[in-house]
Amino acid sequence: MATVEYKNIAKSFGHVEVMKDISFGIADREFVVLLGPSGCGKTTLLRMTAGLERVTNGDLLIGDRRVNDVHPRDRDIAMVFQNYALYPTMKVFDNIGFSLEVAKVPKAEIRKKVEWAAEILNLTPYLGRYPKELSGGQRQRVAMGRAMVRNAAVFLFDEPLSNLDAKLRTHMRVEIRQLHNRLGTTTIYVTHDQIEAMTMADKIVLMHAGRIMQIGTPDEVYERPNSKYVADFIGSPSMNFIAGAVETAGGAPRFVAEGVSIGLSPEIKAKPGQKVIMGVRPNDLGISDAGEIKGEVVLSETTGADVQIHLRVAGYDAVAVVPRDERRSAGATISLSVLPGKVHLFDAATELRVA
Ligand code: ATP
């Protein structure tokens, strides 16, 4: 069983502690994405899993074996690097089969495995080429082929798509996910790209400054971010935030700020007078005559099917995404309403979600 478990993992470089108290588990066959901004520690956590970096404190388990002191080679993992790390002087066939050659696997078996991987990855016509004769996407697939032939229990991916152009990235995202559906190998995938995380992960581990901010399915982190930080990090364009307070005058609770007054679901456990930050996603705003948020259009950007309307709302900048036929010109005053149930509230002091 290829589970992975982190128990109170801490990591220091010299005297600088960059990570502490990291605890979570990865189930067999799960595709987990470590997501976070540059410097949050996701690569370090991946490298500790691979054995390329020592764990300072805590226990790291692969299956039911503690692997803190196990050599990378003996951890039953295969890693795909950002720069693919292909051998330039070896043809694709030998690049894919290299680890098996080193392990003295019989030639016939190597051939079988390399051909199997090449078939799945659509690399069969390229087995006789050198890496420099391949496109970026093909090189990426060779790197995946190398991981596949090793029968590893866990695949580790370190930002594997960051050197590809946008279109190819989208394509490879689908390919990696399909490969996972087919092979079912437990996967840990590092990225700073929230779209990659949202589209690929079974479970997202969102990190910030060496800590875990939230663990959840893509739907959970998108629909119920547990802090303003997570709410801001996930979703594009980013969530709008307006600082205000909860008022209960007249019975039903409302979020009130300058130019804004929105009825809240009675289930929201905000205290009367509590200072909060309201968050609403651009896609959860619609233009409506009776809208609760009034603003002036600064700019409309057509992105395709949709229009991003940039607004000024009582001193705040806000963005609404609406269908292209609802485009408005700069200078127009519009009112927006929030789709039912789509208001997020965060305590102004702690920035944690008000449930
Ligand atoms: P990026 O996306 O930029 O690679 P990351 O989230 O993967 O960022 P890490 O590379 O894991 O972040 O780095 C986490 C922290 O550890 C950073 O503050 C970084 O400066 C520090 N760090 C990483 N490697 C070393 C090292 N070898 N020596 C000292 N500090 C390090």
C-alpha cells in the first residue's frame, strides 16, 4: 500500500526553521497537490519525501515504513523534475530505460517496459531520437516514462509543467491526470499554479510560510476557504474583499459597509457588531437593478465568453465576471447582487472564516 504520512515534520536549514508541525496523510492512489507561493516550503517537503533533503524532526512514512533514514534509491519513489533532467547524449529509449539498466534488469524486460510506457505516452515514434530533437511536451513525457518504468509506489512531481507554454500546459495537465487514472499510482505534485491544483488534485494541501493553511478537495477549498488567505489564493480572478461589520438591527443579520448592505444567511454565526471582511468571488456577482453593491465601472475586459468588469466600490476595487452581452462602459454606475449563499465572511482580526 503506497500511503504517505507526515507526522510533525519540521525542517531547518542551519538555524533557520522553514517548516514545522507538518502533519497529514496521503491515501493509496490519491493525487495530492502541494500548493503555495514561492518559498512556502512545498519543494522542500517534496524533496524530503524523495530523500533528497533530510527531515530535521518528525516521522515520514511511506507505506508503513519510516523512511527518514532510508536512501532515496530504496524509498520506492520516482521523481519527475521541473527541468526533466534527461540525459542529452542518450536516445529516448535509453533515457526511459536507464534506471532499469543500472538495476541490471534483463534487456528483454527493459524493452518490454520501455515500449509499454512509450505506447501509453504516445512516444513510440520518438524512441530513436535524442532529447534535443523533441518538443517540450515530448520531453516532459519522456521524463514521465522514466518514472513509469520503475514501478514506483509513489510518483513525485516538482512543477513539471512550468517550462511549457500555456496551451501545452493545459494539454499535459489532462495527460498527467489521465495517466494517473490509468495507473493509479499515489502521486504528490508540487505547483504554485492554483489552476493546476484545482484541475488535477484529489486533495489540495495549501501551504504558506512553512505551514499548512488548509487541506481539502478542490471544491472544499474553493467553496469553503477557512481563511482569507486561502480565499485569496484560490480562484481567478481573485475574490473581492470588503471590510465592514455585521449588523442585526431589524432582526436578520446583514453585512454592512459603505455603499454595501447584504442580507446574511441566519446560519452564519457572526456576532452583532463583529468587524468582518466580506469576500465574494467575481463569478458570484451579477448585474441587477436591485443589487446591494453599487459601483462605478473603471474598465471592462472581454476575455472570451465573459467580461471582467473592474469597479470602484466606495473606495475599494472590485471585479465582476459577467456574460459578454452585459458589458458596460467605463464611467457607468451599476449595481451588483451576490448570488444566494455565496457570501464568505472572515473575522477582521484573525482573518479566519466565520462559519
Ligand atoms: P518555490 O516555488 O520558489 O520553489 P517553495 O515553496 O518550493 O518555493 P522551498 O524551496 O521549499 O519553497 O523553500 C522553503 C524555504 O526554505 C524558503 O524560505 C527557502 O528560502 C528555504 N530554503 C530552501 N532550500 C534551502 C537551502 N538549501 N538552504 C537554506 N534555505 C533554504
